[in-house]
Amino acid sequence: MRAKPSTRGPTVIGRERFTRARSAPTRAAILQILAIDDRRALSPAEIALELQGAIDGAGYHARVLEILGLVEVVGTRLDEGAQERFYRLADRRPDGLTPSTE
């Protein structure tokens, strides 16, 4: 599933939120994967394949990033009776995932 390109402008994220997101290597890796193409939307299963890790771990970290406001759910679908969510970057700057200097 591909998400539509965002029409929003870039958003500067706060230093504390950025630091919390990057505190776990898995979350940092998810942000890097999604930053390759900011229109890219991936499910936890697809993230796990990219990271060569467990789906439940990818899902947990994607939800934490969603709570922090760094990724957003852009779609869902039923997969074998479970609702699969698709995530993409929410907050970003033109120069990449960089914290604000404020």
C-alpha cells in the first residue's frame, strides 16, 4: 500500500521528543527506513522484514513513535482477522530528521 504524498509543510520537532525517539536502536532504525522516502508507508510486518526482526517488536516501536508524534497511521487493512496499520513519517524537516535548536 502506498500513501499519498503529504501536502503539509515540514515540521520542526523538539529536541526532547527527538532524543526519546532515538533512544532505542529499533526506533532509530524505523525512522531511518521511513526517511528513505517520506511518502513510504509500511506495516509492522514490512518494517520487521527490513530490520530482520520480530513483528511484535516493530509494532511496539512504531506505536511509541506514533505516540511521540513522529510517525502517523495512514491506512489500515484486515490481514488474517487482525487489523494491520501502515505508518509513515509525520514530522520532518527539509534537512532530514533533525531536532530543533530551540
